[in-house]
Amino acid sequence: MRQRVAFLRTVLTGGSVLLLDEPFGALDALTRSEMHEWLLGLWERLSVTVVLVTHDVEEALLLSDRVLVLSPRPGRVVLSHEVRLPRPRHRVMTVSEAFVRDKALLLDAIHGVVS
């Protein structure tokens, strides 16, 4: 509930960009999944730009239209990947061929395979 209040407080400022830095990191898996659904619904209703910082590749693919993979210091973009998975997106998509392919691409970029 505290996460939702923090999101709403940010949204109520009226900005057109919502910056979320590891917003689900401290949540258990069930609550995290519920918050993903809640955030997607909020995003659809408000039509704001959301910048999400996360270390969770599956979370990035489920919630994003574009994923940027950054290098270690100094941070630079190693990969910019457009997520073309259909919406609405749900956790069950994580077993789809397209999701698995995207996840492998991002993990390869994180581990330095993509240059």
C-alpha cells in the first residue's frame, strides 16, 4: 500500500514523466506482480511517460516499450531494444517464444556478449 501511495503522490504532481527507480525491489513476488498490473493500468489511463530503472529483465520486458541496457561505470547505452510484445502484457507471456528471445538478447547484452 505504501508503494501505491508513493506512486499516486508522484502522479499528483501533474508531470508528464514518471521516474521510478527500482520501485518494486523490496516487494515479495505476489505483491510485485499485483503492482505491475496496477502500474500498467495507471499508465494506460494517464498516458504519461514512465522511466523505469530496474535490474529485473522480466520486469523490464513486461512493463516497457523500450529497454536500454547500460554498461558499468561510466554508464553508457550498450543496447537499445524495442519491445514488440503485444499488449496487454501479463506474467503468462514469460513462456512465449518472443519473450524468451527478448530476455536472452537482454541478458547477453548485460553479460557483454552484444557489442
